[in-house]
Amino acid sequence: MSRELSVVVLAAGMGTRMKSALPKVMHKVAGKPMVNHVIDTAGKLNTAKTMVVVGPDMPQLIASVSPYSTFEQTDRLGTAHAVLAAKDALIGLTGNVLVLYADSPLFTAETLKRLVNAREAGDHAVAVLGFCPDDPTGYGRLITDPNHGGLIAIVEDKECSDAQRAINFCNSGVMCFRAETMIETLSAIDNQNAKGEYYLTDAVEVACAAGQSCVAVEVDEDETLGVNSRSQLAVAEAIMQERLREAAMENGATLIDPMSVFFSSDTKLGRDVIVEPHVVFGPGVTVGDDVMIKAFSHLESCVVANNADIGPYARLRPGAEIGVGARVGNFVEIKKSVVEDGAKVNHLSYIGDARVGAKANIGAGTITCNYDGYRKYHTDIGAGAFVGSNSALVAPVKIGDGAIIGAGSTITGTVEADALVIERAPRIDKAGWARLFREKMKALLGK
């Protein structure tokens, strides 16, 4: 690929089969909207310009693709009509223009590069990605010249002759155009068909009629999946997850049971990370080297440093930062907090809006009381502090370095460094009260 590359992403369809108020292409695969998968993949080819064609009243979609330019296809009159919605931005472009579909998130950058290279190699007017399914029913067929092998037409399934229907080389929809002749080619497409629409596929015959050449490039069928329903969305998710698992293992992570681990598209795992079964990575997770993530843990928008130990059944929420060699154990939830190097929060605790200092130890059942119903408050736990089990730290509060909090305490004020603080309600004993209470309730309820 040596010439300039621009991209048009078609995203105007609502996708009625999804039965959703959300535009189809905003549904997520591996934690990211399909349209953003398509844009990000194309971006790996160093695109000079990216244009997104949207439909009316799609503010969420426009926000999701920002800062890229959007163009509205007010009347949905076919795919060629959709591309020409961005006509003003296409004028004056040189090199290559890729036309991609926002509901097809599985194409790889390597495949798109092959397509662009094939167009450039023969200076073709149009290059098309094709695939060979076991059953081609329903797909447009790519018709090639038996003499020179060039692409001469794309024929929709319902319009195929018997001979053409026997062809199993099918249209994926993805095309690369010579930028300098693209507008002329698209403008010559008519709508003389059963639907009265302007089909992008007709660009091949238009170009050939004008004495220009076209070419088809074969790609694996898995990449071509277009998502039109919830079931197809699930298929796309499964394919993407398989890719992400393979990439994680190739890059040095061990997945004990790969099929039970779910990644987001941006998950970053370091070397020699071990991931036990049934772990879920939400968006925005970065994990360092030599980390153990035990079973049934859930991580989202967090950072885990080298040699940390997470889980089982741990939940790291957005803003969690886990330090080198720190330990976050079973049934511990960390939210918007820093757990510094070597600190331990071993079990049954909630740490929110807090700092847990280096080598501090948080006992079982400890919580930071960070919310009063209106605002959030910060808890600061010093290095080497020891917080006894079943303690409540009522924020805003500061516990000094090396301090010890007695088990069952409710801490409401500053604790000095190296101090022992025990803050419990005084014990009240009422002899026989429980027996009298039971007798009273039995008489009242008759049982």
C-alpha cells in the first residue's frame, strides 16, 4: 500500500431485526460498539480521512464516532446513495477509498491492506472482498471473466441465472475504489431494479462498461459476518473472543480454561499472567507481568501492577489501581481506590474512594463508608496500618502509618500514626430479656 487511503463507513441503518432503540451498529462486541471496531481497524492502515454516514436522529452514534466527520443519509435509497451522502468530502481525494460497513466488525487490518494492495497493483477502478461459503444462498455472486480472471459483475442472489447461482464466490460488501474516478462511477449507477435503490454493487459493471478493470480478493468467511440480529451479534462475539484469547496466549499469558475467560477489545495482559476459569475483563483493563487472577473475578477500567494476586471472586471496579505484589482476595470489591505495593485486602471487604498504603492489612468484613447519599468522601489508610476485622471507616477519615484499628471498630475521626484505636459502643447486658421477649411475642401472636 503506497498511496493515500481514505475510508467511508456506512452506518445509517437502524437494524429493525435487532428490536432495539439503539442504532444497530452501536451494539457492542467485546465491549466496544461495532462501528468503533470498524473505524479502529481501518485506522491501523494510517487512514488520511475517515467519513461516517449516519441516518437521521442518531446523536449517540455521532458522539461515539467523534471526532470523525459524519454525513447524514436522510432518505435510505441504497448503498451507493449512502456513499454519495459524503460526496462533498470525497471530492479531490486521491489514492484509495475503502467502503466499509459498520455492522461488520470482524475484518482485520491485514485483510483490508490486501484489498488495497490488490487495487493498487493493477490500478483497478474497484476491488472487492469475496468469500466462498459452503452455502452461497442469499449472497450476491462475484462474476469473473473466464479469460483474464478479472471481476466483471456482482449479481444479487434473486437476480442470478441458474449458472450464476451455482457460483460460490460471494460478495462481502467491502470495496476499495480508485479515489480519482469514484464519484464518476457512483454517479452513473441507476436504480432500475426491484427495490428502486442505488446499489453499490453495480459499481463493478459501471466501471467495466467504461473500459476500466476490477478485481476480487478472497477472504475467510468468518471475517465477513454482518450483524443483523441478536443471534448474529452473539456469533460475532464468539469469534472475537476466540481471537482475543489466542492473542493473549500468544503474547505470554496462561489461560487455564480459555473458553470461560471473556475479554474486552482493549484488554492488556503482561507476560506470565495466569488467568483461572470464569474471569471477565470489562473495558479499560491493564494487567502487569506475573499476575495471578483467580477464578470468577471481574475487572473493569482498572490497573493491576506486577506480581499482584487477585481473587477468587474479586471485583475491581473503575478507578481501581492495584500495586506491585498487592493482594485482593475473595469477595473483595475495590472502586476508585489505590491499593499500594504489598498491601492486602484479603476477604469480604469493600474499599471505595480510598488509598490503602503500602503493606497495610485490611481485615475481613472491613468497609469504607464513602457515601452519605449525596456526596462521596475519601479514606486514607497509611502504610503498614492494620485494620481489624469487621471495621467501618466513616469517610472522610485518615488512619496514620502503622496504626492499628481494633476489630469491630467504627472509626469516625483521625487516627495518629502507630496508635491503637478501639471505637466500639459500650456493652449492655440485660439478664433474662430475651426470654421475656419471646414470651411476650408468643402471647401477642398466639404461637
